[in-house]
Amino acid sequence: MNGIAGFLRLSPLIPRSVELALAMLLCGCSTMSSTGPSSRAISGADEKSIAQSQIRVVDVSDSVARQLIATGRDSLFSDTLGDGYPIGTIVGRGDVLDISIWEAPPAALFGSAGSDTRIATSSTSIARGTSLPVQMVDNLGRIQIPFVGSVQAEGRTLQEIGNDIKARLMRKANQPQVMVRLAGNATANVTVVGDVANSTRMPLSTKGERLLDALASAGGVKQPVGKMTIQVTRGQKVEALPLETVIRDPRQNIRLQADDVVTVLFQPYTFTALGATTKNEEIPFEGTGLSLAQALGRVGGLQDQRADAKGVFIFRFEDPKALGLASDSLIRTTPEGKIPVIYKVDLRNPATFFTAQSFPIHDKDVLYVSNAPLADIQKFLNIISSTVVPLYTIEALVNNNN
């Protein structure tokens, strides 16, 4: 800038008024506005702050992308929770049982019961079946059966209960047969809450209801599938996956267990694009993830006249483990245990475009593209052309009129 100013002072062809206007512009060059830090300023952030362990600047490479993918992979329901087993065969307190007792002819004990079913076994003999009033397992885990008395039901299968009743009727009824059916399930239930049409408490059966069955019983989700996360709480374990992953991978549609809590969360993931990109705004993306290449495509790419292809940066609060840093290293972290990291991307390198297809974009990332070094010079020249030329024209008109 000093060379330009010297040239203007020595040139006899520049009118005095234009020279004064240029001098004012040159004085403001050092404070000319910019859209953000330059590539050199960001790259130097690591050197300035490394002593205080505040910021890390990491060059994006294939090995870095692979490490981030390995450490950031979601835990799968099939691995952490397992597929489980069908519910409904083990009886608990509050369950309602339907019990039917059959006797071979001549029926002696239950033959004269009011509600019975008859099956002809020959031309002269009829087998009688009696359905007892439904029995609810009491707070002691027991039920009451006529001519049998108190029967332990809690913690036993339907077949075990039936065999117990049959054994205790052997000396009282004629060849008794007992059938026990679960009429009402009060103990094996799943709670479905969150961003669903209707929160519900769904009973489980011997069919073995699965995760998507629970969502269907709640009327489905309110928001687009790509923006939903499904969380399963089982005891002390809490695991979450994008709903789209559960739909695409049948293994993640796990069989639910008693007292599971299914929470459906609306989580619109976003990243922010700033600097020399075609669009500067907050961009939403799906819960299944987004790559750097896709992110650049969604913002319309870089501005050819402004962008520094070697100065593409991703600002993120990162887990130290993702960078291979020990938890006990001297790192200043956020209250959530994160550290500020700037990932530097060189799009002048053709190999980077392959890495960009796998490098993951996270929620709340900031994608920033710095201006090319010549962009600020071009901005200054544009200011000169829009300010000096009109002044020169006015000066010429005044001289002609004189």
C-alpha cells in the first residue's frame, strides 16, 4: 500500500482531489472489513494457544477420517441390548389367568358345573370341560382354585401352573386335564413416550413385540423419520440410534423386554456454513450422518472469486479420545469434557476429495471457508474503481467548464 501511495504523490496526471480521495482510502486499508480470519491466522492458532492447551489444528487426512469414524460410531442395539426373548410365559403379580379343567367321562368333580363344554368321545360318553372364573394373581403371587386351594403362580410358566393343578386334582377328578392361558398381562409392559402421536403403555405378549411394534402402538412419530432418534432405556442401560437406522437394519429392531422405556426424540441436526461459501446459513441434516463432501454440496460449494481452496476449516468441540489424546493429558476441556479443534482441509489436493466423502460432519459444526489472499486486494481495487473514477470525472468536467 505504501508503494501505491508513493506512486500517487509522484504522478502529475492525478488531479489533487482524486489524490486526496485515494489517500483517505489508503489510510483505511488496514481496517477494511473482512468476512473472517485468514487461512494463515487460523493455522497459527495452534502455535499461539498450544502452550495453554486450548486449540488443536488438525490437517484432515484419510487416517484422521478413519479414526473419527471408528471413535464416533453409534452403539448398535443388537450389540448392547441384544434381541431378547418373548415375554408372557412367566406369570407375575397382577396377571389375569384363564383356567379350564377337563374330565374324562363319567365326569365326577366338575361334571355338574354350570358353564361347561362337552366333547363326544364315543356314542355314550361325553367329556366335560369347565372354564373357571378368571383368576388374578394376588400380592402374594398366588391364585385360588376350587377343590385345589392356593396355587403359587408368580415366577412360574403357564405349563408349570397347569401341571401343579392337574397333580393336585388327580385323586379328586376323573383323569383331569388343565389348560392355563394368560388373559391379562399386568407385569410385562413397555412405556412409549416422546414425540409420538400418543404416549402409551404397551403390554407384551408371547409373540415378542419389537421396537417398531411399540412405535406403531403409539401411533407413529410426528416428525420426518430422518430427524428422529429412538432411545431405549433398559435398567441402567441407555442406548440411542437414529430411527432411520432401525428401519434400514432389521437387527436393530430388537425384541423388547418388560419395563423397557422407548423414548422418541426429535433432534434436527445442523451445521453452520460461514465465509466464502455460496450460502452462509444453518443447514439441517439427517440423524444418520453427513460427510464433508455432502456438506460442501449442500452449501453450494465454494465461491470461485473469493474462496481459498487451501483454507477450508471445520470448527468443532471434539472428544479427546477421537484424537488419540489420553484423558489425563494436560488439556483444558469444556464442562462436557470436549476440546476445541479446528480441522484444516486442503481442497487443492485431489486426494482430499476422497477423504471428504468419509469425513463425518457432527451436529453444531461450523464450516468456514477463508478468503483467498488476492480477494482482499480485489476488494480494495473495487473500492477504488467505485470511488476514484466518479471523482476523476467530476474533476475533468470542472476543468472543461473553466
